[in-house]
Amino acid sequence: QVQLVESGGGLVQAGGSLRLSCAASGIIFSINTMAWYRQAPGKQRELVATITSGGRTNYADSVKGRFTISRDNAKNTVYLQMNSLKPEDTAVYYCNAELSLDWIVTGQNYWGQGTQVTVSS
């Protein structure tokens, strides 16, 4: 059973920083793309950032220059460093991973349970 467990959310003032972590565990053959999504109250879930196994990154325009996604392949962990936080960054942040369980079972999509980030003005 594969699990993604997030940590690092919390309450921070505008302009502050937080670092989210997401560790994948279980029987995993390989992990391709890892990503962070977020969902604010009353809004659809949106993509925040992605990172491939080779380290190529992509960001939503709203977080470019403020957020940095990184990963430790040896630990099956992805991070999201969030700086210069704004009240509009308030949301539940979800980790996502596309992974292979073996040579045959590939392209499996898993989600974490979510971690709340609240930015006060």
C-alpha cells in the first residue's frame, strides 16, 4: 500500500515562510513526476508546482519567484519552500505523485491527505 504523508503546514503572517514536505512510502518501483496542488475554500483544486525525476520544475504563475519545489529521490520525498506568503495562498495543500509499482504497473497516481496553510494579513 502506497502512502503519501504531508507535513509542515500551519499559520503564518503575510510575508512569512513555510516549508512543506511529502514522503512516499510503501512498495514503490520508481516515482516519476511529483507535484503540489492546493484548494482554497469554494475553489477548484489547482496545480502549484511540479518536478520530474530529473529535476525539471514548473510553477503556476501565481507562485513563480516565491515558491520552490525540490525532491530527494533517495528518500522519495518532495518539498515545497514557500516564501513571501500572501493571504491568497491560504489553502489546503496536497501532494501528488505519479509512480510505478513494478515493471508492469506504471503511471499510478497517488494523493496525500492534505495539509492546511493559513496566511494571515
